[in-house]
Amino acid sequence: MKALKHLFENNQSWAAKITEIDSAFFERLAHQQTPEYLWIGCSDSRVPANEIIGLLPGELFVHRNVANLVIHTDMNCLSVMQYAVEILLVKHIIVCGHYGCGGIQAAIDTKPHGLIDNWLGHLRDIYRKYDDEFKTIETKEEALDRLCELNVIEQVKNVAQSTIVQDAWNRKQQLWVHGWIYSVNDGLLKDLDVTQCGEEE
């Protein structure tokens, strides 16, 4: 008996439904991907990138990691960005965080979490950067939500300041960088209104 048989059955059902709607879908998909969007999001299983914005396979290039961080020494993330911007010529990079992020929660816990604490240090830096703002927030829940938002804002800055995006803007390539946040409580996105579209911003 094949392991995880139910997942293979789900896959067959999904492929059949897609083919029923569009018989040539997979044939087209096999020849080329032409997404207009790069999604940089959290690894959290409750935040399925394609589904929450209603896009099909081939329409969204995706990179995910714990707490949707864009670190200038992370060759994985930077390689995805370079391929998306220089080869796929995406027009939009979307950094999307989410409320209730476990990475954000872990970052402000005082107990150690092992190896991941090295990664979460970037979030702690953001928390310290906005220390004055956090002193005015009354509840832990509000502080967590705000750190989720501030993290997205800081990652948008990191994307925009990367050599990949700076070079694209210098080439006059059309490229926008957006910051969004998703609520797992109601399934809705919120635009944090930090879109950047050129070096002057």
C-alpha cells in the first residue's frame, strides 16, 4: 500500500477538476511559467499563497520561510528574488505576513528555542527598533499584532534596498514592492500601504 494514499487521491481529483475546467491547462503550464507576482510569505500552513488571492498554478512565484523574513545574507531568498525579477520579469513583489505568526510569538518569548533563535534574532532587532512604540501598547496580543505589521514593513524595506531590486529600478524595469498582512481569523488581506515603485522612494 502506498504511503499517504489519500494525498495521491486528492491530487488526482484536483488534476481532474482543473482539466475539466480547462483541458489544455497543464499542457500550457508545462511549457512556461509567466507569473507577474513574487510572493514572499511565511511557512505557516494556514497561509496558502495561491488560494488566498485566487491565483492558479503558474500565476504566482513563491518563497516562504519562518516569519517571511528577507535577510541580505539569505542566498535562498535572494536567489528566488533574482530569478523572479531578472528571468521571470515579475512586476510585483508582495511581502505578506500574517497575524498570529508563531515566529513572531517565539521571537518575543524569553525562553530559548534552539537553532531558530538565530533566525528570530532579526525579529528581536525590529522589536528593539520600535521599543518606544511598544511601550505604549497595553496588551500582549496588540503588541504581537503590531510586530507582525512592523515586520512586514521592515521586510519591504529590505526587498527594496536589495541589489536585485535596485538594479531593476536602475534599468527602469517596472517593479512594485508591496507589504500586506493576512488574518487567519477571517481569511482577509490588509494592505499596509507601504508600496514602493522606484529608487526615489
